[in-house]
Amino acid sequence: MYKQYNMNQLTLPMDIEVLIPTNHLARLIDTAVDKMDPTIFSFFHPGGGRPAYHPKMMLKVILYAYSNRIYSSRQIAKQLKENVVFMWLSGEQQPDFRTINRFRSDRMKDVIYETFFSIVDLLRAEGLVKLEDYFLDGTKIEANANKYTFVWRKSTEKYDQKLDEKFQQIVLGIEKVIQEDEDVEQETDIEAKLEESPITSDKIADTVKKLEKRLEKDPKNKTIKKAKRQLEKDLLPRKLKYEKQKATFQNRNSYSKTDPDATFMRMKEDHMKNGQLKAGYNVQIGTENQFIVGFSLHQRAGDPGCLIPHLDLLEKYNRPKPNSIIADSGYGSEENYAHCEEKEIEAFIKYNTFDKEQTKAWKEQIGRAENMTYDEELDEWICVNDKRLVFQYESKKKTDNGYESIKRTYRCVECPNCPFQSTCAKGKEMKTIQVSIENQIQRKDIRKRLSTEEGDQKYRKRKIDVEPVFGQIKHNQGYKRFTMKGLSKNTTDWGLICVAHNLKKWESTSKKLKK
């Protein structure tokens, strides 16, 4: 005998909610989104037209989809018709893929941080995070852009310079034709005048207009006709292109034609094993107990310059200031140490040579400033042979974030006949070192801080706090490449990924606590 099976028989329950298990992730998402501040979504629908889908319903559906590795709007729309859990979360409403995509890329971009921090506040209320220790790390994620559509700053500047030279030659040639009877001194003045003012597309366009007026008077002048055609058909379009490219670069050295916000970076996932650069974004996250408590997207490849903008973003949204920040040596710069000190945040951040300094080989390198003694009173460095390196001059350098670093140069004049000259000065007549005194003081403080039991424990915890989060998102969740184009859209998409991660972590932590 078989169990009763009749597809034409009406069965109970009629409410699909009873089919959702009590501890299911969908119930947690439903509760969490309902607890969010309703004012976040107040301006989503400006009014007029047909009623819009409720933003909370749309958000619940997208978060549950992201939690289950579903990132395509078409696949989400399909699940709304086939999956019971999706049907329950949506109240059996079925927005199409365009509506879903428009909601997450256009509507959510203005409130993604408010949404994310609302969930973080719920985690804090549940006692899952304290927002005291901030574990910071970054990873590079490939952009939704063609690998071979790169534009390089150096190439643009080189071609632009050649264009300027060609423009000058054409203008000088025109002037020679027009002013055949004038002396050489005047020609020299014209050349100097051209070099004084920058050559822009407007300047080339003005030159074309002048040539047009000239041709009205002398329509058979072949030299002017040729020059006008060259300027109008070749130089002007290229100049406009180079100006547009320079504006797109901003402070970057490259960008992709198919996603101008993406910068070419070296990725860890190098399938070709040839170190090929790919268009991508530098993603920064801060974690606590493997919950993401802060995130930001950057267009620069290096991590050192991302720390300050990342912390500024937390300040912008009035987030609680962490007591300490823990990060790897990629963030250990003078600028970052100074910023943490200014904001009264205790930095547990190694500098790039921290681990090397503990080795015997490092201590034997007598030519390094770290292995010399500093005489603070006389402002001199004393080498292992008791010779003194005297101050020569100082140089200043500004970072992209506006921080000014001062490096002082010291030189030893007693190097000749020194037994250590070959190893210390490396064959040069005099030993010269460049030192930032401020950075030396910072490094001393960091060494002292990390040598304590508290510092050692916090830095060790970094490896099991922030790094597994990237592994979870990239490997387990399969999110290795952005699906949208543009910085704002990808920031929104990454924010939704972070919220989905936190909700999944919340669910698994709750289950462990109940056991």
C-alpha cells in the first residue's frame, strides 16, 4: 500500500508560514528587517503612479537570496515563483527581475550604510558585538569589466605631450605662411607664447575658428586648408579624448573602459600565473567576533591609504569610536599611526619590518638606522664603529590624504679607512641615511605595545577574526567578482553581502548558544 497521493485534493495548511521551521534563517531576516528604523525607507517612493512594492519586503527577499549564494536578479525573480521560503518572505508577491535590480542598484545606494549599521546595532543589542576592538583587513575583488580595456596614465600623458608638440609645429607653420615678410624675432616670440600657455581642446577649437576666418579671405591657401583639416579631424578629437581620460584618472594610474571606476590591480587569484593586472576594487572591512562592523570600497590598490578614509566613513555615520584597531603590517605607516593617535585609538598595527627585526640576520645589518644609536641632544646617529652621522638636510613629502611626512638626511664624513665601510656604506665613500624621527618614535611605541600580553593576544586574534570572513564570502558564498558596474553600485552590492553575512553568522551563533 502507498500513502495517499492526489494532486487535485485541496490540503491544509493554507498558510505557507507553517512550512517554515522555527529557527530558519528566513525568520531571523524577517525579524531583523522589521526591527530596523522605518525612517530609513521613508523617501523610497516619492508618490504618484501605481503603488510600489514595500522596501522591507524587497530587502528581505534580496538578503535571503544573498545568504543562499543567489546574486542574479533573474534567479531571485525565479525563486519568488518556485521557492516556498521566498514566497513567504514576499507575501506571495512577485516583482520581476528589473524591479529587483532597480531596487538594489538605484534605491538602496543612498541608504546602504544606514541599513548595514542598523543590523550592526541589533547585533550590539543582542550582545554579539561590543564595538570595542576593530579588526581591519582588505581584499581585492575583480570588477565586472573586460581584462583588456585598460587605460594607463603614463600612456595618456605621453601621447598628449606628443599631440601638444604637433600642435605647436602646425601653428608655427601657419604663422610662417601668414607672416612671411616678418622677421625671425617675431617667430621666436610666437614659439615662446605657445609654450607659456597650456594647450587645451578649447585652444585648438579657437585656432580652427581663426583658420576658418582666414580661409574666407584666402580660400585657395592649401597650407591653411591642410592645417585646419588636421586640427579638426585629428588633433581636436584626440585632445578631447585625453582630457576626458585625465579627468577619469583622478589620483589613479589606470582605469577600465568598461567600468571607469575600477582600477587595475594585482589579484591573489591569478589563474594564468603571470601576475596579470585586473580591473577591481580594494574592499576594506572591520570585524569583531567574525561579524562585519564596518566596510568601505576604494579605488586604490594599496592598503596604507585606505585606513583613514575607512575610519572617516565610520565617523561620518556617527558610529561608536573603537578603543583599539588591529591590522597587519600593510597598514603600518607614519600617517596611519599619527591618525590613530590623534583620534585616541590604540593602534595594534605592525610596521613592514617588524618581524624581520626579530631575526639575527637583521641585527647584523649594521648599516641600518634601526641598528644605530640616536643622540637626541646633538641630533646625530652613532654607528657600531662609534662614528657620527651628522644632519645634512630635511625633505617633506605629502601623501594622497594630505599628511606631511618629514625625512631628515644624515651623513658620515669619517667613512674612509673604516673596517665596516664595504658592508655599511655598500662601497660608497660616505654613509647616508634618511630617517623620519616621528616614525622612529611611533615604531618604538608599537614594539612596546605588541610585546605586552594584551597586544600579543589581540594581534594573534586578528588571524581568526577578520581573515576567515573573506574566506567565507569569497569561497563559501562564491562571491569573487562584482556583478555590477560603478563604485556606488558595487558599494551597495558589497553592503548587502555584508548584511547577509552578519545575518548568517547571527543564525549560526544563536544555534550554538542554544545548544
